[in-house]
Amino acid sequence: MDEITVLRESFDPDAAPSPAARERARTALQHRMNAPGGAGRSRHWRLRVPIAISVATATAVVAAIAVTDRGGTAPAGPAGRQESTQAGSPTGGRTAAMPYLRPVSAAQYLENAAWSAERQIWTDPDPEQFMYVETRELRNPRGYENKYPNGTLVPGKAKYRKIQVWTRVDGQVQGTMRNGRIEVIRQNQDGVTFAHLDWSRVAALTTPEKVREYAERPTGPVWVDPDALIGQYVVPPAVQAAVFRYLAREPGMKVNLSAVNIDGRPAIGMGRILEGYLSQELLFDKETYRLIGERLIAVSGKVRTADDGTVVTREGDLLRQVIYQRMTIVDRLGDTA
């Protein structure tokens, strides 16, 4: 059974899928992506959240999906907590020491972003603390999305949804807010597991050279694209800076100075073309150079075949837009600060 059939049979047109239906669909999708002729090591732009897999219903392929619902770090607070200021908090901003006061290339903009990231205060988390990631994701109405999961975002109908995810640093517990309740899953409990990149691997990516080696030689059962990693995980400032510098050296990186307006803040888009017609961009605040979101937009038309039939994408169509609201280390599941 394919994942779309699973979803359609499991919940009503306007209802949210149950956790079991959602995970069965995602497992099927991951199998297809890993199959010969599938997406393989594509950038997985369609999914941006850690995935739980029921091994009771499928043979688990625990691969990293760069899903979202994404962030940075800020001054340490009580109990050694760290909070992201990527969304433009008062602690961020320009100083005379910024490398490029008038950047003109993607490399220069990304160096400013790396410099900004390095200014953040950080305390390494304990294994039993949690990474809290809060985002707002632009989504089509549920009924339409269920019927056309590969469709573009419909102007005037797509609305932002608040996404909240807690993941324990050691990767053993995860919680997701659904319908006002936190759904909790634990690794290897009741035949369930979820993809999680070991923290030691994340914390070790402190230079662009290390990021490149990680990107070009993926090992282990879990792998996440570097530019997705910095939004899916609450990473140390040195890691975020290293990812920016790695991206600065990647071919095809371009700057979009009029990318989008997020919550009243003009954003700079930096990204590259995927599949010949999609521009995947990280979005940065124009004043602070903090990472504040991501989006996927069509730069040319494309007709493609998907699970829900023939999909026509036109130039300018928006397929994904996410705002990173908050990323912080917290002591307990359910804490947000």
C-alpha cells in the first residue's frame, strides 16, 4: 500500500492524521526514496521533522529526513539554558567588527552569518536535557493537503501552523505537540524508533572542512543535510558557523536580496537550484544576519508526475516556507524556556 492511500484511508479530509497513519506513510515514503531509481541522497526538502517509525508495521529504515518544523543560540540563562536569537532578538545586531559591511556575494553574506553565529554564548547541554524547536510552517488547508500532498501552497488559503518538538539530547525521547497535548515516544519502546543523529557527531562539525567530510562521506544509519541540520537540531554556535562557511564554498550559491518578508522583517535568501527548477533558500535577517527561516520556490515551470497525479508547477510558485521561532536547550519535556 502506498503512503497516500494510507493517509486517505486513515483520517477524514479535514482531520489531522493519527500518529500511526503519519508514521506508516512516512516509512513508505522513505522506502521509496531509498529504492533504486528513487531520490536516493536527495535533499529531502519535502519533509522537515524527526520521524518516528513503527517497526511493528514495517522494517525500519532509520534514515535522517531533514523535516521541518527549524534555529541558533543565545545567551545562557538559568540552569545553563541556551536560547536561539535567530528570530531577531534584541541581543543580535551589527557591530563595526562585522566582516563585510556591504556584502556583494553569497560567500560574503554567509561569512557575516557565520560571524554573527559565533557571537552567541553557549554551554554544552547534558544528555538528559532537551532540544526545543519551535517553528511556524506555511501549510495548505488539511483537506486540500491530504488530497494534494505534492501541491504548491495556495495563495490566500495556506496558513501558518505552529510546530513544537522536544528531542532529548541523547536521542532517547521525543515529544511533539498535537491538538494541545504532547505526544511522547521513546526509542525502542512498543516497537517504535525515530531517526536521531548522535550528538557527538553534531558537536564535532566545528570547521567547514569537517562539515564537507560529513556531507560527502555519510556514515551510520542517520544522515541529515548540513543546512537542514542547523534547523532540525539546536547546535553549538561553532557548528552553525562552520555550516555557513561550508555552504559559502559550495558551487551555485546565490543571493536573493528580496526573498520574502517574514513577520515584518525583510529577509535575504541564500541558496541554490535543485532539480533544475526549485530554489531552496535559507532566509537571513537583513540587519543581524541571523538565520530566521527557509523556503522552497519554483524559479521555472515544471510538469511532473507525483503520487497524487500530474503536478504543474509554475514559476514563482511557493512550495515551502518556514519561520524559525525558537530553538533552545531546556531541562524538561514541555519546557519552552
